[in-house]
Amino acid sequence: MEPPDAFRWPPITERTIAMDAFTIVCPDKRTSMVMKARAFNEELTLMSYLEIKDGKAFVTDKGIKKVEDFKAGLPVEVREALRV
């Protein structure tokens, strides 16, 4: 199950929220795999890191602080490699 525009290039500009389980397919033949993931935003809303309004996700102040704390806890070489 993939969204209708999943492999269209360039990607669509509209961001949507997957409220149900969804499938992730890795196209690299060397490491190919298929995963079924659950919508993690349900947990993020329970922890008050994310709010969903009118079908769109908004990061709360608490969520922004959590991301910043996570980035600050990464080793320097990881932050440089990820450019965060």
C-alpha cells in the first residue's frame, strides 16, 4: 500500500499524515526490505510533542525542545555527518 504519488518525481509539496499502518519499501537491491510501520504520530500526540489540527501535524514547543535536546546529545561527528 503506497500513496498514489509515492514515486513521482519531483515529490509532491503537500505533506500529509499517515494515520494508519503503512508500508515502507527499500528499493536498494543489496539491502532490500519491506516494513510495515504504525503511525508513530499517535504516540507523539500522547506525549504532547505533536498536535494534529485539520489533518496537519504541528510540532509543539515541548516537541521542539525534545528535538533540540536530542541533537545536542549527539556526538560531534554524528552532528557534522547529519548536518544538524
